[in-house]
Amino acid sequence: MTTYDTVESPDETTVFSYHDLEPPTLSDVYAARSVVSRHLPETPLVRSEFLSAELDADVYLKREDTLPTGAFKVRGGVNLCARLDEEFHDPGLVAASTGNHGQSVAYAGREFDIPVVVAVPGDPNPDKVAAMERFGAEVHPHGRDYDDAREWAEARARTEGYRYVHSANEPALVAGVATAGLEVVERVPEVDTLFCPVGGGSSASGYCLTVGDIADADVVGVQSENASAMYHAWAEGHLRPREDADTYAEGLQSRVPFALTTEMLREGLSEMVLVSDDRIEDAVETMLREEHLLLEGAACAAVAAALERGDELAGQTVVLQVSGRNLAASKLEAAVCGEGGGSE
Ligand SMILES: *Cc1c(COP(=O)(O)O)cnc(C)c1O
């Protein structure tokens, strides 16, 4: 039987005694890579001719949408399952998710033959729910938003003995998703600036460890104005929850800033910026029209932030974390018909 040191919860999300909140190191990322590369393909880093011309820069898209779940998070899920203590293989894992974290854990659970329960908000993206069920997870809708679902999942972990998988306070997830950064550094070591959408901050934390520390690039985090908990935590140095996180980009929805990633981002992030939901929605439409790429709102936060810089990026090598492609059908219809909230 493994014993765990208790970690006091430094943020408003419950931290179980089996959670370790030590930030992962670069050697953890290399170790994760040997696992991740056995289960997932390396993702393409593709130059965007449209954005390069628009910004007068060399702009590359890190195409995490090409992973089998359609989003980057599965790198972390696979790494966590590979390292999971034997005692949790049965009853398995429980997670809360607006969709992509749940798909990640569900996919990884299937790879390692570990049962998975996912709590989703009461009004979830139906495509994401269908995908989780396809990967074999049991899905429970609960509450009004991600944080309500999260509290339900935490309670279930306590009563049922599941291993609760937090979406950000998990060093193994951060180390796993950081493997994308190693791929970027190897392909374009000259990268000057990387834009990364931030929800709970796991992806941006991973890029700080890799693209930030190895290539000495600026890592810029991007949040929606409507879901800015991590922005405020990063800028103001606290872990206070916000009232709302009601954004078009549901992949960025969290009312609560998380301790591990806030610490890592305060250490490694060059800048955090906010973009409006209208700009994000415009960027979804633009990527569809100009690049013929179907991306979800969260992924397009990075695109919107880069476009807002205008000519400030001229001459630079810029990488955009294209984090996922799981756009709800209704939003796809609106984008195709040009019914976005913003103006072009
Ligand atoms: C989860 C998610 C994000 C935000 O990532 P964090 O690591 O939580 O900051 C961005 N884009 C997509 C598509 C996501 O699924």
C-alpha cells in the first residue's frame, strides 16, 4: 500500500492527500516523452501563410488538433495513467471536464485499461460527451458550470475511492502536455514568441518549461475577458476565484485559479493577455475561411491575441498553440454562415 503525504489545498479546489504539487522539471518532461511517444504521434508544426503575411512574421501552428482526441490534453492523460499507482487501477479515475480533459482521461484510461468517470456541466457540448462515451467513460452531467461538476467529482472521489484527476494541479499532466514544447524547440529552435491559450494553465506551464527555458522564447498566455481567473491570479499574485467564467471558448472556462500552474506561470510566463469573446469567435471564422482549419474557440484565443498585436510581431518567429478542434456543431454553423458576434 502506497502512503502519501498530505498536501494542504492552497487554492479553493480540493487537493487530495495523494496529490503532489511540486512543479515538474525538464527531466520529468523528457521522462514523459518516452511514454507519450509510445501512445501518441508527434504533432505537425505547420507554417501559416495567411498569418505570416498578416503579421509580417514567420508564424507556425502547433497542430495539437491532430491528436486522436482533437486536443493537446491527452498527452497529460497518457503520462498520468502510465504512472498511476496500482491501487487506483480499480476503482479507477474520476475527473471533471467541459470536454477535452474528460476525453483525455477517457482515452488514456482505455489505453491502460483503467475505468473512468467524468463529471460534466449540466449543459455540456454534446459532441464532447459522445466522444468521451466512445472512449468508454461513464459521463455524469452536473451543475451549472465546470466548477460545479468539479465539486461533484471531488466528492465522489472521497466517497468511492477513485483517483481524482484535477485538470491542472497534477504534475504528471503538466509534464505530459509539456512534451509538445520539446517538439516545438526541436523544429523551430529560433522561436521568439509562443502564444498559448490559458484555462487552468497546464499547457502554458509546459511551454514555459520547454520553449521558455530551453529556447529562451517569450511565452504569452491568453485568456478570454469573460473567464479571467488565471489572468488575475498571475497578475495580482493571489488565488481568488471569480464570479463567472461564461465564455464562448468553453475550453477556457474556470472560475478558480489553480495553485500549481499559477506558481509555474508566475515563474515562467512573459506576459498574460485578455481577448474578447467576439475576437475569439472572429478568429474561429477566420481560420476556417483562410486556413480551412476547423478549430474550437479555446484554440483560437491564441490566434486572436497574435492578430491583436498587429505589426509588433514583424520579423519574429511566432508559434501559436492550436490547442484543439472540438467546436460544437452549433458554433460551426454560426462560423460557416458568418453569424459571429464580432465584426471583421
Ligand atoms: C483545456 C484547453 C485549453 C486550456 O488549457 P489549460 O492547460 O487548461 O490552460 C485550451 N484549448 C483547448 C482546446 C483545451 O481543451
